[in-house]
Amino acid sequence: GGLSGGALGGGREANAASKGGPAAESSPAHLVTLVDLPGSSKYYATTVSGFTRFSPDYATLVLAADGHLEPLHEALARALLAPSFYVINKADRGADAVARVCAQLA
């Protein structure tokens, strides 16, 4: 589990902006930045640093169906007033695994 998002990017606007296209002048209100931060508690200091640096509007907490919830990540999102939502990956591990991780969220 942890905070995640994928690669830095902003869809069509960011791609055009990086090529010097017309979207380079568009409003930043249309830009979406995704930051992938470590989920392991071993790297919690790095997660805190990255999360506080970017002041995110939302936090995606990715949980592996065969893993466990890291409560520190959820607490960090709450402390920074970032609404959060969960994504469960590795769902192919079976319905029991998905049900177990969902029970952790209840």
C-alpha cells in the first residue's frame, strides 16, 4: 500500500506543451500532475518529502490485494487535507484476497 500515481504528466496539454505547441500557453488549471511515491514504510521519509513538496489536491492510495494497508500513508493524506481514494491492484490474486484488503478499509 502507499501513495501512488504513475508518471509525471498531464495528458494532451502537457504533451503539447513539452513540444512547444499551442497548449504551452494554456491555463495551468488544466494541468494534471501525477507523482508516484514509495509505499513501503521503509521509505516513509521519502514519501513525506514528496507528498508535502507537491501539495496535492488528491491522494491515490494503491493497495495490493495480497498486501496490507499502511496506516501512516492514510494519516499523511488526512493531515495534509488531501482527499484520498483507494485503488486495489493485483486483483487477479482471487476474490478472497480482494475481500481481505477491502475488509481492512472498512
